[in-house]
Amino acid sequence: MLAHLNIVTNPTYTPLPSEFSFKPNEKQCDPKFHQKYQQLVGSLMYLMIGLRPDIGFAVVKLAQQMANPSNDHYRVRLHLCRYLLATCRYWLVYNGLNNKLLIAYSDSDWDQDHEHHKSTTGYFTILAQGITFWLSHKQKSVVLSSTEAEYMALSDCSCQFVWISNLLCEIGFDIPVPHLYGDNLGSLLWSTNPVQEKRSKHIDIWYHYVRDAIEDDKIKLSSMYTAPNMG
């Protein structure tokens, strides 16, 4: 009952508390608490997939603690519920008459997983001024710099981006070359530079797909600081 009142009376406008760090639980959690936590995260995951892409990162982080959650993780879950309550009247809006380009935004957090030291990739695509696809997931390998984490995120995003563009072309839409935006200048340079630099030689070949996509004119890569105003 107290938790319910806290959610109603204390709305918040950020999915996660500021500066919160997800640390593994050092003690074994109670089985009943464990089951309750898993059910709540499952409900949030269903909501994320169907309606709320903005909570993707937070839900993924909560889901990573499902094996042994702590009270701190549960309080973050309540914080996310307060955010959903405060933003329950937000909605996705599409404007089919604007004739805007297909665009995507890619980002990553570097080494925020203190247990496995893997970064998280996040990206979304926009068509008709509305989000059409979104994803947030942990990267498969440990990277040595923020530039590498951003570069891997760009390549992951470019694969999905090219697929969406091809699909729209196949069903009859005249789609100009889509634009992919990132915020790390080093990763943008690696993506557009065909020379295999010493610092990127160890990166899995799979993550160099973005270079081929740019070279084949399937996507255009730009800095996020030059991104168009979508308002």
C-alpha cells in the first residue's frame, strides 16, 4: 500500500534516478521477493516492446538483475513506475504528409556494467516524424574505449537501418538514402575511413559492416550535432 501511494504522490520525469549505478546483489534474495521482482520486470518489458521505447534502457538494466535482485533494484523499478505515471498521456505521433527522410540515432554507454564490463547499445529509427523501431541491448564483447563502443553501436544500427530501408523500397516507397546520426567523432571517423587503423584492428569483422553500407551508399553518416530538428 505504501509503495502504491509513493508511486501516485511522487511522479518523476526520468526513467532512472540520476547517477544510479546497477551493482549486483551480494546477498541471496528472498524467493517470494525474487518472484515478485521477475513478474514486475516482465510486465514492464511487455509495455516497453509494445508502447514505450523510452523505457528500453531502464528495463534492460532491471532485467539484467533478475537472477538475484536487491532492494535497490526494486526501488529503481518503483521509480520507473512513477515515471510511467507522470508520462501516461504521452504518445507517439506520426505525420505521413511531412515527406521527411528516414533517419536513425545511435548511442552507447561505455563500461557501465560493473560486473561484466560490457557496454550497452541503443538506437532508434524515425519515419514520418515518429519512432518506428527501437532497441537497447548489452554488447557481446568488452571494448577498450568509448569510441569502440560507439562504433559497434553504429554498425548494429546500420544493419537494421539498411533492412528497414530495403523493405520500404520493396513495397513501393521512394526512399532517399537514409541518414544515421552518432555523437562520437572518433567512431564516425572509423566508419568513414576505409584504412584499417591500428586501434580498430582487433574489433570483430562483423562490426565493420557500417563501412560497407556507407561505401555502397546505403546510408549516410553524420554527427548528431548536425541532426535535423524533429519538432
